[in-house]
Amino acid sequence: MSEEENIRVYQPWSAPLLHFNLSVDKIKDLLEITDLALEDENKKSYNDKLAGEIENEWEIPDYENLATAIDLPNISLTYFKVFASQNYEETEGDNTNVFQNVAVFAQNLEKSGLNSAWFNDQRDNEYNPIHNHTGILSGVLYLKIPEYLPSRKTEDTDGAISFVGTESKTDGIMTNSTLTISPKVGDLFLFASSLKHQVYPFRTVDGKGIRRSLSFNIGQ
């Protein structure tokens, strides 16, 4: 066994953030789901339930088709496997010591499903302040990304999403409490619902750009 193969990684003090890349076909299906919701004369605004300074926030009532389009069972199982890998210790032979939080998480996840879903058509200068979600797991995925004007600052955060952990930033080498990502069409992030995050505003050439993101919560 090589030295690398003899290494195990434990990180039970933080829940993982998973980054998936959706296929073109899945993006097409999800665009259709959101377009149909937008065209519905009886569509329901989600403004009063969300933290965002965004005008166009709309409920997605069709949980069944949405769950199929994002392959909910598979991404949930993948998340669980990664989470469990951070929270077990191999002892002797085939015996493993699974930490209690893995069993609790498994039980809660088994009883859960999509319990809320919405999409945002974010426009120039709109933003989402730092917040967290309800449930066990939450996801956000990106269906449309406009072309942004260049950032006014060296640090290009326009249109980015930042995830903010509970661990304080120390020397900035070993740990960092904030992860900032500039998403692309097809990106899906799956994370613990308690993980705080925020979305930066952006500017487009004609001021009419639309960035469509779809969010959902998994819970009981």
C-alpha cells in the first residue's frame, strides 16, 4: 500500500458543500419547468418568504417533475455518502465506528423530500443578503447567466455566491470561513440548510440582463 493509499481524512466539524454540473438536457427540462411557472396566470410570488432584494421570485409548485429533473434521490445519496465519509472510523477488519450524527442524518433524510422550491430572475443591482434556509439540505442551481460588465474592483465578486461557514478566519492559509464562487449555467450546489450564504449584485451592458437561479429545500 502506498503512503497516499494509507491516508484517511476526517472532518466531522463541518458539513460538506457539493458542486454538481447538470447536463444540457437537465437544464432544458428545468428551464421548461420555470418557464411554465412564469407563464401561469395564477403563479405565486415568493417575495414574502425570502430574504432577497429581488423583485421576481416565484414559487415552483411541481415538486414531482422538479425532483426528477434534478435527480433528487441520486444527489441526496451522493451527499450522504460524502457526509458519512467524514464521520466514520475504521477500527479492525470490516468493523467501522459510525458517529451518531451519521445515523441521525440518515434517519432524517429518509423521511424527507422536497418541501419548498422557487426560482429568481435576478436583474441588475439586485442581491441576496446573507441568510440560511430551513430543512436538512438545500440546493441552488443556475439556468441563465447574463454577460456582466467588468467589476469595479480587483476582486471580481459581481454575480458571485458566497458560502460563509461558522469557523472564524485565522491566518487564511489553513482555514477560510468564506468560499466565493462565480457560478456558470448548469452549476448545482447542495449544502446543509443551516449554511449561511449570500449573492452579490451585478451589472449588464443594457441593464436588462437576467440571471435565473432555482433553489429548493429538502426536509420533512
